[in-house]
Amino acid sequence: MAVVLDLINNPRPRHPEKAHRPDSAVLKKPDWIRVKAPVSPGYNATRDIVRANKLVTVCEEAGCPNIGECWDKKHATFMIMGDTCTRACAFCNVKTGLPAALDADEPRHVAEATAKLGLKHIVVTSVDRDDLADGGAQHFAETIRAIRAACPTTTIEVLTPDFLRKDGALEIVVAARPDVFNHNLETVPSRYLTVRPGARYFHSLRLLQRVKEIDPRMFTKSGIMVGLGEERNEVLQLMDDLRSANVDFLTIGQYLQPTRKHHEVKSFVTPEEFKSYETVAYAKGFLMVSASPLTRSSHHAGDDFAKLKAAREARR
Ligand code: SF4
């Protein structure tokens, strides 16, 4: 079977670090995974604003299945600090390598694009920048401040790396006061060495807990993919771990394999199983839960933020 690497538009392979990996079979997607084709005028308008501001989006870099729906509504998630990541997680479609220097104008460009898209809620994420002394925390903070200045009523959600071995980095981002601090656990601890080898489960959990310790009013959020070989009980344990860290919002979505060189899909979790995870998660005390095959961290993030605030108010 042919090796699938992205060579059509790029003469250099997108994932040279994954070239040595054996091919894995790509399972046929079940009926319940259907996505909207990216062909609408709204999609084109979003793409034009992204290009004009020279921005990178996780929607494109991760090959997100929701891009047709989200960009039609002018919802895009900006990925700051370049398109090259210092980690090489087995599930991820973002390319790995030594990233370029930070672009000092990027915070302003993100803010301008947020204004042009008319976003009420913006999600900003990034690649891992283990090469930077602060892991990119200051750049995150400057981006938050630039958006606040340009769009004072827009609420801001950050989806950060783990800032592993970057003392003080988390505090810099929290001090910039995003409305939602999101950091994804991605999978259960038993799958970390295979799926997310550069990360540490308890470090990620502690990062989320620390956000709440610094600012108890800040909403915290985390997400995982299922279908990576995890057991149901492990997912339930992970929910308990997140609740112990006072995390407010849990997202659970189906892992989809970007290429044959990425981690294989071990199973397609049925919509009924997702519903069951959602029910259990609410019972464990999360303020908000989004669990469905096409749930992604930033999918419907604006609408979900409104529900999150309402859920907190309702518990008072
Ligand atoms: S779900 Fe998130 S990453 Fe995917 S297209 Fe929508 S905004 Fe982009």
C-alpha cells in the first residue's frame, strides 16, 4: 500500500519525522461521521481574511473535519507562533521541526482578523514551542492583550501547550486574563507513551489545577479524543481526575487519523457511547460537557461559552 504523505502541494514531506513509522490501515468511517464540504461563500470569506492577515489556523493545519461548517459561520481558531511544532504527537497533523522566530506583529494581526470576522468569542491556540525559554507564554499574553484592545467585548479562550519545564510560563498567560483557559489532556494516561510521548499526564492535570488556584473565577476546559485504544473505565477515571482539578468543561470527540503514518483509529465510538460519556460527566459535576463524534475543543466554542456562564450562574 502506498505511503500517504502530503506531497501534492508541498515538495517536502509534511511529516518526515513520521516517515519511519509503519503504515496503518485507515478504517472506513461509519455513517454517523458526515461533514459539510468546505465550499460556501462564508468559507471563502473566512479563508480570505485568514490569508490577508498571514495567519495560521488549526482548522487547516489539523485537517479538522468541521472546517466547512465553522468557516461558513466565520469561526476560525488561530494557531499562533508558526506552523511548526517542537513535538511529534502520534495523532497530530501539524508538522514537526525547528520553528521560525516569533513574529512580533502576529498579536496585532490576530486582533485585526478577530475584528474583521466580527467574532464574539475567539479561540487562540499554538504549536508547542519547547525551543523558547517561556514556551511562548509572553506571546500568548500579548495576543490576548491585543485582542482585548481591538475587540473589548469579544471573549477570549486560549488552548495552550503544557509549558513542560517552563517555570513561570503558566502564570504569565493567566495574568493576561483570558476568559477560558483550555489545555487538552488528549487521551488517558495509559496511552500517553504511544500517543503523546513528549507530554506527562500529571503535569497537564496539574497545569489545569494551577489555573484555578491562581484565578478561581477563570473557566477551565480540557478535552480528549476517544478511539485511540482507551478503556471506558480509564475515561471515567480521567473525568474524576479533571474534577479533582476543578475543571469546568470537558470535550470528548472521536479521533480521526490524518494519514497512514499517524496513530491508527482503534475504534469508532458510537453516538450512544458518547451520550453515555456525557451523562456520566455531568453526574460527576462538570458545568459543561460536549461529547460527540465531531466534538473538537473549539467547535461551537462561542455558544458553549454562553452556556458555561449560564451553568455557573445557575449553581449559585
Ligand atoms: S472545530 Fe475548531 S479547529 Fe475545527 S474548524 Fe471549527 S474552529 Fe476550526
